[in-house]
Amino acid sequence: MDEFALIAELLAPLSRGAPDAFDLTDDAALISPRAGHHLVVCKDMIVAGVHCLADDDPGLIARKLIRVNLSDLAAMGATPRAYLLGLALPKQTDEDWLRGFAGGLALDQAAFSLDLIGGDTVSTDGPFTASLTAFGEVRDGAELRRSAARPGDLVFVSGCFGDAALGLAVLKGALKGLNAPDEALLRDRYHLPRPRVGLGARLFGLVHGLIDVSDGLVADLGHLCAASKVAAEIDVPRIPLSSAARAALALDPALLEKILAGGDDYELLFTAESEAATKLAAIAVELDLPITAIGRITEGSGVTALDASGGQIDLPSTGWRHF
């Protein structure tokens, strides 16, 4: 399938919900936010062998690409609108793979109410690489930032942690001894992040600093602290874990580092005054999504991880770094 057939047969149908994308027949599209709103723009990339395995299902790769970007929109409290797609395809990529990838895009477009509005496709001698630029919108003045945490705030997180990093270990054959359902859950969390778009849109007026956790819990809390010029302490026993992650940790306590620093969680981490806890609990019930207080913001800099007795846990790595 050549470039123009790929666009006409597989990608142009993904733009039909966006009339200002012109069925991808032009090299640009129009996009305007609703009155009283700002556009929110973010970009993430996926490279085979770095962010996904080379033999991963193409539909799952496409859905992960959309979802990691939506997580960035959620971290600003934005509602998804549209996206641009850039593909660098190895020359041996076959039509079945392309159809699977486009099918994954279609599934998550429908699930999260956004449309493809343009992009670019090229061939490459290197690994498969995809770049997605997502557009969302947020009410004027309602955007959330990572730079507003305050000493005295509690640190809250959505969902649970460590599943994706442990799932990658399962896929690589580096984590054995779990039962089949636990392995399946961990693999699923690696392949399909759950961007907390609904939660992000509910947090304005309740929280101060907000970030999504992609590089690792400790690392991204550190990014929030650096932006806010504060420090944080987290109580590691309070970090919410799935039953599968607990089973893995029981097999090998050294996996705690993967849970704290492994990355790919795509949960929201935010700070708020203790008085916000009741309203946050109500939102958690409404969304059927756990929200857990795991620590506190203090004066100073950096992140301190504490064990059950209050002792400091030393971590060889706090999270993923590309460079």
C-alpha cells in the first residue's frame, strides 16, 4: 500500500468527524476552540523498541499512542478535540499491519471523542516511529499546572501504580511465578494506559499542582516539586497497588523499585489541601476510580520516600530518562 492509498483508504475515514480537516485532501486543517476556551496542545512519540515492543499488536500500539497524549491533556484539565499523526514506517511494513494500526486509532477515537485532522507519513530504514500531536480545550483560566503545589498540601494519586512496568517485565520474560490472570492484567496495563480525562476535567478549583505520571511516580513528583519550588514526602505503604502488583511484590520485594520508578502508569498525581479530601472522595465514587493520599508537600526540594517505620528508602533510579 503506497502513501496515497494509505491516506485515502485508512486515514481519511478517521477525519470524517472533523469537517475542517477536509477529508485530509489539504496539507493543513482548521481548528478553533469554543468561545471562552483555550486550545491545549501536546505531543508524544512512540518508537519501537523504546516505548513498545517491535512485535506488539499494531492496534494496541495505536491506542497507546493516543492514550499517552490524552493523559497529558488530562493533566491540564482539558477535553480532547483532535489530533495530528506522523508516521515513519519501515519499508517492510505490510498492509495487514497498517489496517490493524488504523483500526486501533478508530477504536480510541470513538472512545475518547476526537478525530484525526492531518499529519504526515514517510518511510524509514529505522524502527517504526509515530508522533501524535493532540489538541484539547479548557475554559479560560481553568487550566491546571504542575507549578502550583504548596507546602502543607497532601499528595494524591488516581488509580494504582507499577502495573505497566511489571507488565513489561512479564512480556520480556523477566517476571515469572504469577498466575495467568495476574499476568494478563499487567500486560494489559502496559499495552493500554487509562488516561484520566474525566478526572482531570473535574479537578479545577480543588487542587493546586497536577501532573500525569509517565516517567515514574518518584520522578514525576520530583518534576512537580521542581516546578513548584517545594519538596515532598511519600509514604510508600500508602501507594495503591493492584492485586497483581501485590502478588509480584510478594514474589520479589526488589520489584518495589519498578513500582516507584518504572513509569508508564499514566495516572494523575496532584496536590490539594486536606479540606479537599471529602470532595475528592465523592468524585472517586462517581467515577469509580480510587483516589488515594500518599504523602505531603513540604518546604525545600526533592522527594523523600518513606517506609512503614518512617525510614528513608534509597532508590538507585527515580524514573525513566531518555538521555
